[in-house]
Amino acid sequence: MNYQLAIIGGGPAGYTAAELAGKAGLSVVLFEKNSLGGVCLNEGCIPTKTLLYSAKVYDSAKHASKYAVQVSDASVDLPKVISRKNKVVRKLVLGIKARLTAAHVNLVTGEARIVDRHTIQCGEESYQCEKLMICTGSETFVPQIPGMEEVNYWTHRNALEAKELPASLVIVGGGVIGMEFASFFSSLGVQVTVVEMLGEILGGIDHELAALLRTEYTKRGVKFLLSAKVIGVSEADGKVQVKIEHPDGPITVEAEKLLMSVGRRPVMNGFGLENLNLELTARNQVKVDEHMETSVPGVYVCGDLNGKSMLAHTAVREAEVAVHHLLGETDTMSYRAIPSVVYTNPEIASVGASEEFLQITGFSYRIIRLPMTYSGRFVAENEGANGVCKALVDDEGRLLGVHLLGNPASELIVLAGMMVEDHRKYTEWKQYVFPHPTVGEIFKELE
């Protein structure tokens, strides 16, 4: 029961750290109360992308005639879509378990509780550790709205298990999760209304691209209520009534289902975090240094709990940095070029600074913008679509941020992220040979 490293939480940060430390020869114990993979694998990143890909295939079938292909009677079997999603999740969970086993990590299923920096209690067993890493992730936040307790609403978890399509759906929250579900359900024929408190969907994403995406989905029949605050909900005759405070006056929207998607918050309670007396930030998040170490030596916090960037890929990198540090290696965490992707159809991907951020900070910049149709591959594979490649550069041409609208933005953004991270100039793309034709060639066209 004595380990060199104890990890609480088996999500992207936890399982990454466990495997890396185990492969390095450390004795590691990993505590997970639910399923390996955390929210990302079991009820987040992977499940939603599996559903979205089914919707994308269906969209392709419905619009195949644009590519001179005739497809008749295309339909979606939702229970089978959900079944396939579950199969994908099971396969990946088993894969993670196999990797951890190969790295000689001791997996403990149960609720771990911190006694002190060197002692973890799980059930009736006590575990000793030299180093402690906390990766407890985040949970869905549901605001206190009058009537919520009487309404049978969905969270993302319920939506992922839906076996029947509602005729209509109100989504409260136009962020990444909300828009991805809006994409999925609207593609399958559901009448979707998105209610967003801010003046534009996808807060934090480049406003110009967010507005273009909203326009695209408006054409597809999705309704958007912006600058709208939900002030009450009720249920009658199998329908949900959502009362909204809107600049145009009070609005009531009725739908068969209500999906709450207003955000997530770090899990800070229920596992003895208070027993460590860690220093917190002004926003009540655990303070960490560039190595992910907290104010208590030997205690690391990775992933959503530190509130730096609540994304799975950020958590993975943080875990790598933390393990490298406790192994005595030189490594630091950088948040300069964390990619963000919205897996709608078309996709949006961003990395680095947004135009709004640069305006607020007063940083000098200029915009280089090109339509994605500059790429022959994009034109060939996206009939009737436009898309945007938007780069923000400083006075010397160094890339500050890159924002893409159009498929496959999620696969291209890493090329931009490397350049942003290394303070490279956009003109340096021209010295590389890109395969032709590819959509990524758009970067060489920027000037």
C-alpha cells in the first residue's frame, strides 16, 4: 500500500499521468470511482463526436445529389446510433485499461478521500504515497432557475442516451456543447431553439466565425435567441415552457425537451481537498505553478480542477508536464497555443489570441483573411460551402492567433498551433512543401 505516486481521477489527466509514470518505473496507484476515461471518454468528447459523425454521414446522404450521387430513402436508426456510440466507448475504455495494466499501474475502483498529502483512504483501505496528483475533473453546472425542480430536463448525459428523437428541443446555452448538440439534433430533423445569454454563440471563439456558423445553422432551421436570459420553466401536457427575458420583450418557447448546457465547474468537494489547505486563486480555483505543482510541495493538480483550460487535450499536456517534473526532468506548461474545436458541420477551430482579446488588451495586430475556397481540395469536397481562414499577426508578421471555419478545421489547427507556440511568422509556412491538393495549403496562401 506504499506508492511513489497516487492519482485521484482516471480521466485524460489521470490516466495519462499514470501510464507515463508507470512506464518510467514509478509505483503508481490510480483511483477512479466510475469508469476509466472520465467525462471526456464516457460522456463527453468521444460519445458526442461519435454521434456527430453519424449525423454527418446522414447529412452527406441527404445532400449526395450535390456530388452527382443519388441516395434514396436515407434514414437514421437512433437506437443503433446510440448502440454504436456505446461500443466505441467500451472499446476505448478497455484500451486505456490495457495500457495502464501494461505500465504496472494499480487500478483501484472506489471513492478516494485525501487524509493528508501522503495518505489516501478508499473504502476500508489506507494508501501511502510520496507524491499526490489530483485530477478530479468537472461536473455539469445547472443554474437555479424557477421551476427547474419540477421539469424533466436533459443534461448532456441524458441527451447522449436518447432512444427517441423529440419533435422539438430547446437548448439553454450556446457554447461548444450546446452547439454540438444543436448540430446533431437539427441534422436528424429536430426543431432546435438555442437560448444564449451572451450577444453571440460560442463565447471565447472568434465572433466573426461564430456569427457565420450561426447564420449557416439559421438557414438549416435552427432558431437562436441571443442576449436572452431564462427566468423560469414549467411543464404541461408533455411540453416544456421556457420563459425568457429578451431585449425584444418577454418570450415563451415551448418544446418537447429541454437540454441544459450552460457550462461545467471543477469538482472540488467530496474527496478531502480541504485537508490539504491548498492556496486558491481569486476565482476560487487551485493555484498551480508552471509545473502543475500546488502550494503544497509534492501535490500536483492537473485538468479542470485548476481552472486553467477545461479541455481534455490541455489536461493531457498538464499531466505530462507534472510527471516530467516529479521525475526531475525539465518541462513547463504553456497555454499560449491551446487549440479549441467546435465539432459542428462545418467545424470551427481556433488557436492563440482572438481578435476580441487583442482589442481588449490594446495589442497591435492586423488581420489576414482568406476564403477556404482558395484551396482546390476544399472546393472539390465542400460543394456550395465557403469557410474562412483568419490569421492575426503582429507588426513583424508573427502569428498571434488562427481561426478556421470549414472542414476539416479540427485536423488543420495543429499546424497553426505549432507556429503560434513557437512565435513563428506566417510567411514561414511558404518554406514547407505541403502535399497537393490539401486544405492545409490555405496557410501558404496567406499574404
